[in-house]
Amino acid sequence: MKKQILIAAAALVASAAPAFAHLDPTLHVSLTAGLLHPFFGADHVLAMLAVGLWAGEIGGRARWAVPATFVATMAVGFALAVIGVGLLFVEPTILASVIALGLMVAIAVRLCAAKAAAIVAIFALFHGHAHGGELGAASAWSFAAGFIIATALLHVAGMVFGMALARRSGGASLARLLGGITALAGAALMLG
């Protein structure tokens, strides 16, 4: 069990290294750039996995309502950026989302699906806006389709992992540990 915890911790910490290292959409096909974009920023990866973990931890309707709300609200944030509506503190809010969502998992916050969805919606708006701000010369709608698919896949990965942990003896403790590591990684990104 200690070996698994160390491997999981090392993987999360290692993934924090390339923060803000997103691909330049002008160098890639728009859909491909959108698909790859969320995977090249530790802030996005950590937040998306935490949303899935938290939704899986809460269970019930939250398993699908929380990630679906995130994806839908992220699309709204993207559209706002594309039409030129600015948001203040986009990057700090994204980093705060990594910390907050990690803490939600770490302390196993159990909210109804609607309240949990409302919390992730706030953060999703800023994640989507950041994607729109990094669009470059890519086709907006192809790029959006790509990052929406990638985000949903990250949510599902977090949720499936969280559900698998819930079935294991000691899995809830490991999920909470991963949440704590996520929050710490978010703090490190914020300070770095």
C-alpha cells in the first residue's frame, strides 16, 4: 500500500512540472490542438481529475451532474473569451480551483449534486475562458470540441479511479491523500 501511495504521489508531483506549458494552437490542427491542450497544463489536468474524483466520492447524481456542469460552464467561459468578454483573475482562479477541488477531495466534502455542481461551475467558467484566451489562430469551434472531449475524458478518468478506490480497502484514505497532494500541487503552482 505504501508503494502505491508513493507512486501516486510521485505521478501527481511530476505532472505539476509543466504548468502553463500549453501547445500553441497555431502550430497544430485546431481539433488536435483542442484535444491536447488540457493535457499540457498541470493546472488543468489536476483540476479536471479532482472534479472527477470528487464527483465519484460524492456518488449518486453528482457522478454525472458535477462533471457535466463543469464541461457546460467551461464552454460558456470559452465563448465569453471568444467574443471578447474579459474576466478578471483568470489564472489565479484556475490555480485556486486546483487547491479548492483538491481540498474537497482531501476532506471528503459531501454536498448534494446541485451545490457541488455550483462550486465547479464557478471554476469552470475561468478554465473555459483561459482556453478561449489561448485560442490563437485555431478554429474556435474545432478547438472547443477538442478541449471539451479531453476535459470530459479527464473527468471520467478521475471518476473511474475514485470509484475503484472506493471499492478497495483503504481506498478512501488514498483518495483523500491524492486530494491533499492535488491541493499542495496547486499551492506550489501558485507560488511558482
